[in-house]
Amino acid sequence: MDIRGKVVLVTGANRGLGKAFVTALLEAGAAKVYAAARDPASVDIPGSTPIALDITDPASVQRAAEQCTDVSVLINNAGWLKYGSLLAEDSIENLQQHFEVNTFGTLRVSRAFAPILAKQGGGALINILSVLSWLSPPGTGGYSTSKSAQWGLTNGLRGELREQKTLVIGVHPAYIDTDMVADVQAPKSTPQEVVAIALQALSEGREEALITDMTHAVKASLSTERPVYLSQ
């Protein structure tokens, strides 16, 4: 798909990876980019169209869908991460919040915009997943579990939206140099690197984008007798 002339909506667009997506899309010739955030006043990207969207609020999602009826590419980027043990006293609440944002939020927005994408000839839906869809290091159990569910959700949406010719792309980065993992001491991709690979997958019609060599290696290990998640 050629992004030139297309109308795109990016969730979580006020900072980090979302902001990088909006900037790159405008530079690539998108006709309009809706930059969605809970507080649209927090969006400061020249040329973008800020809109209010709280992906945990069904009414907010519905209002956004009613406002943005010309979207042909939807990028589900908004996400949430809080470290904590799966055995901690607050682990249930932690997991519920991760699912509310990362999994149910993705589904709410995808479900609301699927008919809009259909009216545009199918378009594309891009979900920002993670290498932690397949791994769960200590302290990331809530996030990893929700991302595993989001991966399954992406695969399910791909099958259900194929008939309306919607391309569904799952993007699996490792660590990205954003505020979310500012305290993590590990190699990180820049937001711009992630965006470039994701948009290349879109232009080539590929259904999955693996961002780093580590992500490729982890994915490849899943079909072996000793997948990486057993030895982490």
C-alpha cells in the first residue's frame, strides 16, 4: 500500500513511537493524520489533526469513529507498561489494567473502525505488539501476558477482516528508546527505526514486521525443541 494520499489514525500519538509514526506519515505524503490522545492538547505535531481518544472508554472510541469516517489506515499504537511480579498482592489489578489498555483497547478501536476501513476498500490495520508477546522476563508478566493476548487478537482480526480486504500487520519491536523503558539498560531501537520497518511492511503488503535481530531469533526459536521462553 502506498501511504501517499491516505488518511491515517494513530493512537497514543502525543509522544514516543506514536509521535514518530505521525511525523513519518506526514513526511511520506499522507493526506491527513489523526493524532489521537486522551488529551489532544498534548499533541504538538505540525500538520497533524489532533483528536481526543481514550481507548479504555467505549464512548470515547465511538466518538472518534464518528468523527474520523475517512480513515483508511489504523495504527493501534497506544499501550501501557507497569513492572511487577505475577505473585505480588496487586498482580490481578496489574494484569487487568494491562488487558484493559493493550488488549481490550486494541479490540475496541479495531472493532469501531473496521466498517470505516471497509468503506475505504479495506485499507490496513497495524497493531504494535512486542517481542514480549513470546517472552515473559521476571517483572514483565502483566505486560507480556497482555501482549500475548494482543498477538492472538491480531491473528484473529486478520482472519476476520480478510474478506473485506483489510491488511492486518503485527509489528514486534524489542526495546524502543522511549519514556516507557527509559530505565532499562539494554540495546534499544529508535522510534524512527521501528516506524520505517513497519511502514515498509505496509508498502510491501506483509502481515508481520519483526524489528530487530533478537526479535527474529526469538520468533524462529518458537518452532524448536527449546524455544527461548523456556530458558529465559
